[in-house]
Amino acid sequence: MVDLKGQYLKIKDEIDAAMAEVIESSAFINGPQVTRFAAHLAGYLDIPHLIPCANGTDALQIALMALDLKPGDEVIVPAFTYVAPAEVIGLLGLVPVPVDVDWRNFNMLPQALEQAYSSKTRAVIPVHLFGQSAPMDPILEWAQKHGVFVVEDAAQALGATHKEQRAGCMGHIGCTSFFPSKNLGCYGDGGALMTKDFKLAERIKMIANHGQRKKYIHELLGCNSRLDSLQAAVLDVKLKYLDAYAAARYAAAQRYTAALREIEGVVCPVEESYSSHVYHQYTLRVLHGRRDDLKRHLAASGIPAMIYYPMPLNQQQAFASIIRLTGTLEASEQLSKEVLSLPIHTELKLEEQQLICEQIKRFFQNN
Ligand SMILES: *Cc1c(COP(=O)(O)O)cnc(C)c1O
């Protein structure tokens, strides 16, 4: 699905030098690379405060801890998404309230928010799924009306723009991940939080560092969540290429859509006018119950394709006793049976893509 080795080889000299610098200095934790990278990414995103942490899931947990929610408070999440947002909600004793997503763009459906609201609703977590921003205007407007915090999960959409702003920089707190296969990926785990709010930034920094402002003086209950210097060094190199990487993915996505859009029974990704698309995933809807057969057909020719995500939140055992259900989750349930993500990455070759498209066409011709 990705070619991290091929991507590395093109920038090997820079990466090797940056990593060697960390090893030479032995400042593996909180080295100057971490501050430097945080400043560079904050500049790129045009956000005043960017706090690195150990991974994207930690970022979400720290964000909710910084909002000082009480057990039993409710947090609204999309039902069709990666597990991390709902998981940290549950871990903190909060109640995940899943809402449905839009058939067009797989993102949280703003019209579903009102029905999910209760007097206990404290936050909403829009996830910018597959590389495209959620429809933030109606979500932010709704949240403001009810005095609800907005925590964005931008783990799949770093660099995407929503009108003039960057994904992850529109709500109270934005979270992202530098997992290797993410659009800005390191060589291990990493994550970050973004905020415009100075006070929240101070709380986030403290919580990520054992709740302390001064060493051994613990004002808040915190955790230990750091981006290490080696990962920061890698990320600082790769940040320079983030837009070029997004452009390469975008071009690959256009080629897929041109080749596949005429096939009856396949729906290509929709690009919304309010967001750019950085194509973390290129995700088809395969209609008429044929998704799994197509996946098997591709696998037989050595073509990987992945199902993100096969089961919505409301059907997951881990959440059965803690979620509060409000409205229908029809799109989430149906999309879980239809979605198929094709390989898309910066090193994807034209011939490889042609082969993938030919195999997909062949499947529909012969069946
Ligand atoms: C990857 C991802 C995360 C979690 O990131 P980790 O760094 O793996 O903890 C959270 N949310 C979404 C939508 C993701 O894709």
C-alpha cells in the first residue's frame, strides 16, 4: 500500500545526516531537533502553538484531558472512522456518541449533530478522513451555538486546506499523527497537538509532561508523551517535501478516477469544493455487495487493497456498553461493507497503476 523504502532512498543523504547529528549529540530526548521541527510545522500550518507528543492517539487523549471534562460527559464522534478518538473518550470515562457520516465524502454529517446533542455534550471530534477536511463551517457553527469544544483529528489530512485554513487548525485543538504511513510520517511513532489558544497550549504542554510546569511539581494529572529527537530530525527533513508528496498523491488519484469513473458499480472519491484533498487514502465504494470479491480478485494478481474500516463504532464489542446511540448510522454501516482503498503513495508508478486499473476493469467485465 505504501513504499517507505523507495521514498527514503530519494532523500537518504539528508535523512542519514539528520539522524547522525542526533546520535552524535546523544540528545535523544528533547533535543534541539524537536523544538526546531515544532517551529517549522507551526509555521507551515500557520498556527501559534504546536506541541509534539508520542503518537496520534496520545494527542487525542491529551486534548480531551486539557479540556478538563468530567466522567459521564459526552463526546460526539463519527461512527465510521479509525478507533482512536472513541477509544480515548472511553478510557477517560467519557461517553462516545457516534453520529453518521456523509455518503459523498465519508466525513461527519453536520446535520446529525443536533440529534446527538444532550445537556452532557462537551466536545465533538470531526475526523478529516482519507485526506479531506470534514465540513468545518457547519460543525464549528453548531459547536459554537451549544458551547461545545471542537477537537479535530487531522491524522489523515495534515497539509489539507479548508478554504484558507489548514486541517487541524480550525477547532479548539487539532491532533495529528506521524505514524510512518501517514502523509507526514516518521520512522517510528510520533504525534502533535495544535491550538491557537495560549492557555490550552500551556495545559497541553504540562499534561504531556507529567502535569508539571516545574520539574517535580505536579499541578495536573498528566502522562509522559514525547516526540523523540530522532523522529523530529526525520520529520524536519520530510516536512520540506510534504506539499510535493501531496501533489504526487493527488496526480495518482486523478489517474485512478479517470480510469475508473465509468465503471458501473464503482464510486470514485468525491472532492468537495471547501477542502483540498491530500489523498491519504484513495477509497472506492464498491456497490452491489461485490467489494470482497473485487479485493480477492486483486489479491490474486498480487495487488494489495485495504478495507478502511470494516466495522462502524456502534458494532464494535469494546464500545457496546459505553456508547450512547441517538440516530441512524445507516451510511456508516453500509460504507463499512463498500469501501476499498487502493495503493496510493508518492512512489506509485504509472505502470503499476495501469495494472491495478486493468485488473479492476477485468473484474467488472467478467462478472
Ligand atoms: C493514525 C490515526 C490516529 C492515531 O495515530 P497513532 O499515531 O497511530 O496513534 C488517529 N486518528 C486517525 C484518524 C488516524 O488515522
